[in-house]
Amino acid sequence: MPRFSSIFSQLLQLFPRSEFEQAVRQHAAERHMRGFACWGQFIAMLFCQLGQAHSLREICGGLAATEGKLKHLGLSAAPKRSTLSYANEHRPWQLYETVFQQLLAKCHSWVAQHGGGKKFRFRNRLLSLDATVIDLCLSLYDWAQFQRTKGAVKLHLLLDHDGYLPSFAVVTTGKTPDLKVARQLQWEAGTILVFDRGYADYEWFIELSGQKVFFVTRLKKNAVYEVVEQRKVPPRSAVVCDEVIYFPSHAEARRESFFRRVEVEDPDSGERLVFLTNHLKLSATTVAAIYRERWQVELFFKALKQNLRLKTFVGVSANAVRTQLFTALIAILLLRYLQLRARHGWSLSNLTALLRQQLFVYRDLWSWLDEPFEPPPQLTAMAAQLPLPLMAQG
């Protein structure tokens, strides 16, 4: 019969040690190492996410209770709480940002070969840009002051709708404006960005148009604009009006500064939604559907907070918090990769819950993903054996 290592060990095989060690050298992460390698820290923090450990005690105790199975993970013994705490505080969090990018490249490669369920017919790359606030206790995390009595960090995320993969992430303090981060990003020509009204900046919109980058967003209610053209509205549709406009306070009436104002009525609530885009050729219904797809990034944030350890942190320093945040992003990217490859129709919450129970089970990972409720092959073979007949007593 074929023999397997634990499912956790097979998950770690998706992170080649050569690539990981290259990232360690790149960031000089083991410059002051005292017997505890970065690979051990990575195992411990990934176990924190996948095993739903709430504290350093649960991480170290959970690993120590695996009865010798750590050798399959490349770890000789479970770390001490003080050792792991020191590593999280002093080892550069940028190491795990690099590991995140390495895994992301593997996911993009798989999606490019097998497809990720692309919804729209256009070939443009569709990205959702958004940010979420993660609350912190100000008395413990005084470096992350957000309000007078509240601390927070902000996770800025870019979601690729081809496979629904988080293709970019940056962690800032809670006071950092969303638009400040967005302005620092570079985009490929032809990309379609979708974001909410928190990113409203007419000058930035004009810059995006000059870079041949398209966007779809909501128009502010108090926006002042001039109508250049009224377009025909499709009959018997939810589209109320379709106009070409420009903003006189920020640009002249020239084509490079033209935008579209699309007003759509929600058939369920009757509410009218007004969208703004610089794409002059897409149909009005497609513009509305693109903005509706922005809800996927909200669902991603919800899944991230509900299924992984982002409400309690095992360290209080800025470095420790960022380390835990990026290992959470690595974990959810890993879960999404498993979701894409599995034939079974997993929801992310079910996959997270059942995987937590199976981490140290010795079974083929990919067979379990495809048929999670089927018994292992060796158990099936044992059940198929006929019982031995008993000798009749004289």
C-alpha cells in the first residue's frame, strides 16, 4: 500500500525549501539566528492560522502534542513560547510577503493553464481594490493609534477576479487613506479597476485615463459635471440613463477627460445607483455588472476574518502583527489554491474547518480533497476481506 506523510506536511511541500531559503537570504532573516530557523517560525505561524490557535501557548503546545510527527515537517522539536515570540518580534515580516508572492505566482500559473471561472467575455483583466480595518487594543498596540481611544491597522487588498486571488496586499496603520496607497500602485494598460466611492478623486481618474487604465466606481451625489452626450438606453432594461460627461472644475471639455455616467434602477429595492467609468464602449448593463462583482472583495475580507486568526494576535509589536497578517494571507491563498484544484465543491468555510481536523492525518491530500467523505484505500481494502470461518466445536 502507498504510504503518505501528514496532510500538513504535504501542504508544506507547496512551498519549496529552495525558494523559501532564497527569500530568507534575500531579507537576511536569519542574521541573528540562535538555533530556531525561519522555516520553523513559518511552520508555527501557518499552524496558528490553519489550526485556529489563539495564543503562543496553543501554537507551541499543539505542535508539541503531535507525537513525533514534526520531523515530517522539517522541524526537530516544537519551539518554546519565548523563542517564537522573539522571532515574531524581530524577524522581518517582509520575508512572508515574499513567500506570499511566491505562492501567488504558483496560483496564477495554475489558473492560466486550467482557467479560474472568468465571468465576463472581455479580455481585460478585472481587479477590485478595497481596504478593511482590523481593530486593535490601543493600550497594547500604541503604535497603531486610529482614533482617540481605538487602535487599528488597515489591510489594502487587490483582488484578481480571474480565480479570485489576492494579487496584492499592503498593511498600514488605520489612519492611512485608501487613496494614498492606490496612487502608489502601477497598472497594466487595459486593466479594469473597480472600487467604491472611498477612492473618489477626479485628478486620479484623469491620470488613470492617461495611462489607458479603465475603472468603474460609484459617482458622488454632490458631483458637479457637464453632459456632453446622451446615449440611447436599452429597451426594457434597468438602465435609466447613459451619459458622457466631464468635470469642469478639473478638466477642459476634451475627449481625454470624458467619462460615462450610468444610472441603473435596482429591480428589487427600486433604488437608483449611479456609476462612473472612463470606458466609453462597454454596454451600460456590463458596467453595472462589473460594479456588482466588487462584492467579491467584500466576501474575501469576510472569509479572511471569519476563518483565520485576525481578531486576536500573538504579538503586540508592529512586526509581529504584520507577520501574522501575511501568514493569514498565505493561508487563505493556500486554501483558495486547494479549492481550485479539488473536484469536490468545497466552500471556503467547510474546507477550513475539515482541514483543521485532518492536519496531522496520514492520507493523500489530493485524494482527500476530491473525495473527503470516502474512507482511505487501506481501510476499504480491510473492509473487503472476508471474515475467517470459526472452527466448529465437536
